[in-house]
Amino acid sequence: MALEPSVLESRFTDLALASANFGFLLPHEPLLVLHGASCEAHAATAPADAMAAARQFGEVLAAELGHLAGVRLPAGDQPARLDLLSRAGVLAPRVLDAFNDLHRFDGGAHDEREAAAHLVERCFMLAAWFFRALTGDAEPMTFVHAAASDLSVLAQRVAALEQDLPRLRREFDQRVSPVTLAVAEREQLIVSARDAAYEPLRESDIAAEVMRRLAKAGWDVLGTGEETQLNRSLGCVLVEPRLAGGLRADMLLTVGGQVVGIVECKRDGIDLTDAMEQAGALAEAQAGSLPWPVWRSPLPYRYVSDGRRLLFCDANDPESHARLVSGFHQPRTLARWQREAEADSAAPTYRARQAAYLLWQDEGFDQLRVAQHGAVQAIEQALAAGQRRALVHMATGSGRSFTGVFTAYRQLRYARASRVLFVADRKLAVHQLIAQLRQFSMPDGGRPLDDVYHVQELTADGLAPSASVAVATVQRLSAMLAGTPAPEDGSDRVSAYETAERQAHPDATPLEVTYCEALPPDAFDLVIVDDCHRALYGQRRALLEYFDAPVVGFSATPTATALGFFKSNLVDSYSYEQAVADGVAVDYSVYEIRVTDDRQPAFATPVDAGGVQANSSRRARYEDLDEELASTAGQGPARAVPSEHLATVVTAFRDALPTLFPDRTQQGGSLDVVPKTVVLAQDGPHADEVVERIRDVFGAGDVFCRRIMHRDAHAVDLLREFRTTPQFRIAVVTDLISGISDIRAIECLLILREVRSAAYYEQLLAMGTQTIASAELRAVTPGAVAKTQLAVVDAVGASRHLQPLVNVTDASGQVGRAALERLLHRATDGLVTPQETAELAIRLARLIPTLSDADGAEIRKLAGQPLQELVTRLLDSVDSDHLASLRRVGGKRAVEDDRRVALFPLAEDPELQEALLSLYDRPAPSRVTTSGSWRRRQEETVGGRLAEFIERAGPFSSAQLWWIEKIADVVATETRFAPAYLDGIPFSARGGTDGFLDAFGPDAAIDLLDELGRSLA
């Protein structure tokens, strides 16, 4: 019979009183008291029972942690639970080790009693850690070795509750069911849990630990009687010097013989913020009262430490705030800060210069898109306000990487940052970033960035003193700061997104960093992270926390883990929907291929759209992106289309292409040229098999379809060939192949293996949703007029992660015209629904890439706004974030009015409707090809002008003539040539902008491009 609640409560109280080692957990979780006490009571008499109780203790504690952190944990799989908690950043290494002991420790060669005793102490260690994490109490806790008589009493108290244990466990499981937790709350628990993971130091050891850390940073700690030797080293430490009024500081810091700062040591558990106020009072001691030269009074550089945590405050900062740092700054860093403060008293610090100069300097902003401009300004405002972490959400294709480069330039140029670090996910991204940084033309004179601010890849040898910008992979940072294996094994060629997808049980051990003399904590003034995997913000977050520098993160898919690390400080957001509306990304359509076991013919059919009503806020959706952790934990390898179904799936894909791209279908129903397609396979052998099936089904040769894997020796060459040649149509990959120099001509994505992560799925979509100039697309896909969509063909159910707002699969030809006409009529009648409003916006967005300058001007005249702006207003009118802000201000009426205003130009202007519909009525040849009398006349005109230019400006080498003739080809098609075209096809095959500069020389190349443009115009 179950015990009455009052009796149960009384017995738990008795148990807690009898257990000196676990009773303190009663207010937090009674089951932990029961299992911990049971383990302790039975360790000597029934060790097998004690070990079982230890495992239950670990399981209950893990479930409780998942509940408190808002992490969904799988039932009955302790390794998977620990994996998830570690990846979320909750478990420090020593805590994870203790959990693993409880679950796996069997004593080995040890006596069973010894093994049980060991597990009792591991349970106690976890109990003390959990208690400190919840309460913040840092008082040292010592394990109590109970007498045999006390253990006998404890066993009796445990036995009195064991009959109710099954019911208690059921109630516990119901109580810790999954909850939705704000990322700020999770982040607070993560920080508390990590702080609690380290045993408090004894008061007598704190000063010694502080001096050890000072010495590690290059400070010379002066001994008794050495107080006069301040010039012995650049930075010296005076221990326990006397101050005015009989006060005594724990330590004073001197640089170049002058006192510049103070260090105070405090007992573990003391509020360091309060202690910093005390240090500030000591720092204000009169300069004349000290027997040593003082640089400034009050002393600006102040540190407070309990031996583990280190709090720092620079009083020279405007509205200075203390911050936690991982180590002391080097003497040379403080010396540099002194020089900067003396050189500019109005803006003496890096942060002060951001507020004083950056916010009022707009040089170069004219070369940015609106989204990039907004992101740069938001970053600078956040940094000037002293915010140490700032997250920017920018859809792939919207110029995220260039925004980071431009941000770094302004920080170096105007805020005079000493050094900036870029962190990327893999080696290819590092190389592309370095190229982009070196090619960046500074607005104040046009010089390459690398000419003034040296750009260098971070290697095991560290950085050259002259380096102003460093670029590193996460793996390289891990090798240098945490002692993980160096990335020479090729691991840094594979994205962390892919590593997490591929491994059934990825290594979730949290990283612990140690002081690195080649890369000290003060090595950088700013850290910029370019769309890295969530592991960097979870189990690898120590890599970023190591540096005493603000962290700016760019992400196309900011998950809950990332939002937590950045303390929900999402300073700017530019969504994929906005990118589509602005014409910097294309929409996507999703089709499914389902194969039955009887190998009947398969067909690609459209999937159902997510729908406007199901469109949750962006922040809520990104916070939910971590939820796939629980659904995939502990699974085996990802599913893939098996060998026996490959031919059926590839045949269905081939047969669907005329439907997916009807405007390119030739007589007889075949497709003139297969769109550039990326196929996602499982692994190398699977990819090889896919390549063979595609060649067989399409009846094509070797060049038509090939495998690209980042670990392959010629991966970079194959990527370049796929990007620049018409013959290479289909690339079979096992990982993300896009990067900063994305392959914009991709129009199709065929998914043949399971995708577990929503964030990874969005990364896959991003490979193909970037826009491309019509001339550049035609250079590699003859017969195409414009890229208007990405067609996603899903053979494994990956599209469950993220369904399109509206799945428009019939936007071309007369079918597309009829659908648009129907929606315009409904808008005129005032009957259009939110779902139809979204569909109308997407259909109009599909027209944007096909518009000529004349078309755009006519629509702008009729609508009073560009078509992009019209699409933006329509999408905003159904966007959940935008609608929520309207409701807060004006209620339901404001929402209805906003949609009415967005639809007004389309609903009330028949002439505008007719102009939009007429875009479908043009003869197909003029839309599909640039051949015809106009093209011939244009080519003849440009050809004549080209011959005159070569004769007048020559002679030129054959290599130079190649560039000149290709530029003329673009002018013949586009009527103009923009310098940005140099980084597109076909120029990228010969090095892009760099290749052009090499061919003509940097100065002559710029003059020649101007003169050639005028001559051909």
C-alpha cells in the first residue's frame, strides 16, 4: 500500500537527517537523496545494490538537468542523455566523467566493495556540484565517512521508502517531462553549472594560484625586498604593498616602472562584483602616497579573483563595466593600452573609439546592400554600448561574409583594433575568407586590405607580429587551446554540420582550454564567427570564452544554443523571406519521391506547404532548432536510398525535370540541358554508386556526373570545374559544398540520404537559393534565361524539417499566368486570404529575375514602388514577427490595415495587373535565348568597337586578350560590365579579380577596365 503524503514526507525528512552526504538535496529532488543514501548505505554490505543505486542516481540527476535546461532527453538511454547535455554545454568534463563512472563503472580488477565506495564518492561529487549550480553556494563540502552504526540506521531509513520507489519514479518522470525554456534561462543554468564544476580553493591557496596565473601571462612577481626593482621586467607585480591610510592591497601591477593596476584576491564564494567595488576604492588611493611612480590615479586596470574566476575592469572605458576574463592581460597589452590612451585622451580605449568614431563614419556604406548596412550598424552600436556578444541573422546569399569583412575593416580603420580573429567551420571556408579579405578594396583610397592590414591563416606556429587579421578553423583553435589532435588529418575539411549528421554517437566531451603562450587570451580585440555549427556555442564554447574580446556571430540558422551563448542578443535579423523579396535569394519548391518495395515506377510529387498559420516567429523557430538533438540521439547511421532503389529514384528525377523547368522543355518533351544539380549521398561508396546510376539513367559520360568530397585531393579543382563549365551537370556530394564563393548556378537539389538536423537542412537549401546574373547562368546552363527557383527533390523525407511557406510548383508558362491572374482577381474582390497573399508574393518574386530594365521601370511607375518592395510588403503582411509587433500597437485592426495597404496597388490598378500578366505572354525564344536580330546587331557593334580598342591600346598578350574578349562577350549580352562580374563565370576559372589584376598589373588593370568599358559602350 502506498504511503500517505504526510508519512512519505516525514520519512524523507528522517532520511535526509540521517544522510550527511546527500540530505542537503532534499529541497531540490528527494529521489536523489534516496538513491544517494541507498548507494552509501549498501556499499559495504551489498555492493551490487549500491552500484545499481548509483546508476539510478545518475539517471535521475540527468533527467532533472534536462528538465531544468529545457533539453529534451530520450527515455531510457543514459549515454544519449549525457551526450545531449554535454552538447548543450551543461556538463563540464569532470562532471561528465563522474556521470560516466556511475553508468559504466564495474570495478574492473577492484574489489566490489572498493568499486561501490568509489561510486558513493562520485555520487557525492555530483550532488555537491548540483547543489552549487542551483544555489551558488561555494562553501567547500567534504565527504563524511559514516560509522557502521550510522550506515545501519541509514539503511533502515532507505528500506522504509523502497516500497514506494516505483511510484515515486513514475511521478518523477511525469514531473520532468519536456518543457519549453527561454534561452536566457538555459544559458544561466549552463554558466552556473560550469562555475560549480570546480572545487573551491582553500583561502590559503588563492593568492598562490593568482600569482601562478600572473606569471603565466608574463608578469614578474617580485619577492620580499625586491620592491625597488620595478624595471627588472616590462611588467612586475608588487605583493601586499601598503597603501595610504594603513590600507593594504593584495598586489599592484607595474608596467615600465609605473604602477598601473591592482589585483585583489577574495575567498571563493564571495560576490566578485562587490569585491570589484572594494578594489576600485583601493585604486583611488592618492598617487602621491605610494613610494613608486604611478601612471594614472585612480589606477585604471583592476582585477579581482577567487583563484578560479577572474573579474577585470578598465576604468578608462566610458561607463566602465567589469567583465570575466580567462586570464591576466600580458604586460605588453597594458603597455599598448597606455600608449593608445595617451595618444587619444578623448577616446582612450578600443570601446571608446567605437563610440567616438565609428557611429559617425559612413564611408563605404554606399557599396553595401540595405541588409548589410543594417547589420554593420547594429554590430557597431552593440559594441559601442559595451555588449560583449552580438548575433546577426543573415540568410545565405545576402552577403553575410562580405558584411563580416566590411565590419572588420571598419574596426581596424576607425576603432583602431589591434587584431581581429575570424573563425570558420572548415578549411575551405578559411581559404575563401582569406581570399575575400585580401581582395577587399578599402573605400578610403581603394587599396587592398592586405596591403595595410596583414591577413594570415592561423597555424600551429602561431601568428606573425605583423598580422592584423587572423583566420582559423574551429579545429585549429581546439588543437592550440585544448590540446585536441591537430587538423592535419583532414578533419578541418569537413563541416561540423556534417560531422554531427554522420556520427551515430559523436564525441560530446566538453572542451577545456588551457593558457596558450602562442595565442594568449588578449591576442585579439574582436572575434567574428562565420556561421559555425552549434557545437562551438555548446561543448566547444570555451574556445570563444578564452579570448578577452567581443564576439560577433553571423548565422543563417541561429539555433537555441547559439542564441543562448549570445545571451539572446540578436542585434539584427534578415530572413530568407526578406532575401527572396529583395531579389538576393530565390524561392524553392519541394517534391517527394516515394518508392514502394515492389519497385513500381516512382513519381516526383509536390509536398504540402507549411502554411502561413503554422508560421511561428523566427526567434521561436530558431530556438526550436535544437529539438532534433533528442530525436536523433543514439541512432545509428543516417538512412539512405538503398542500392536496389537508386535506379528507380534517379529515373523519377530525370522524368520530373521537364515538369520542374517547363520553360526549358524542347519539342518532344525533353530537356535541352539538365540544370546544375547537387545530389546528397550517404558516404563515399554510396556516392560512387549514385554516380554510376545517374550516368546510366541519363546515358551520359564521365564528365556529366562526378563525385566531390572535401577529403579528396582534387576537391577544389572539381568545385571550380562544376562552377565554371557547362559539361559538368550533376555533382554527387556527401557534405555541404557551398562556402563563401558559392556555386550560384545550382538549380536542383536531390536528397538521397536522411537529414537529421533542421539547421543542416537549411544549409543544404542555402547551396541553391542564391541568385545569379542571367549572363553568368547562361554561360554554364545554355538555354536558361534566368534562375527563378531551387527545385528540391526529396527521396528520404528530409523536407519534414522545414516546409516552404507556399510550395509554388507551377509558376511558369500559361499555368503560372492563370494562377497569378486568379490571385489578382481575388485581391480585387477583397477575398484574398493570408495564405493566398503569401502565394501571390512568391509568384511575383519568381518574376523578379526575369525583369528587364524596361519592365522594372514600367512596374515601378504603375505601382509607385519597385516589384521587390511590393513583394516585401506582401510577405511582411503575413510574417508572424511583423504581425506580432502590429498587434501590440494597434490590435487586430492594425493587422488588417497592413495587409490591405500591401495589396492595394495590385487590387486597385488593372493596368498594373495587365503589365504583370504580360510578362508571361512573351514568345518563348526571346525569353530563353539571347539569339536573334538584336543580339546579332549588338555583337557586330561590340565586335567592331573591340577591334578598334585592341588596335589602339595594344599590343596585348594572348592571356590578356582572353580577358578582354570575355569582357566584350558580357557587354554584348548585358550592354554593360560591372567589376563584380570578374568574380563570376567564366572569369572565376582564371582567378577572378586576382587573375585579372595579375594579367595586367594592379594599376594598369583598373585603368584598362575603365577605358575598355567606355570603348565598348
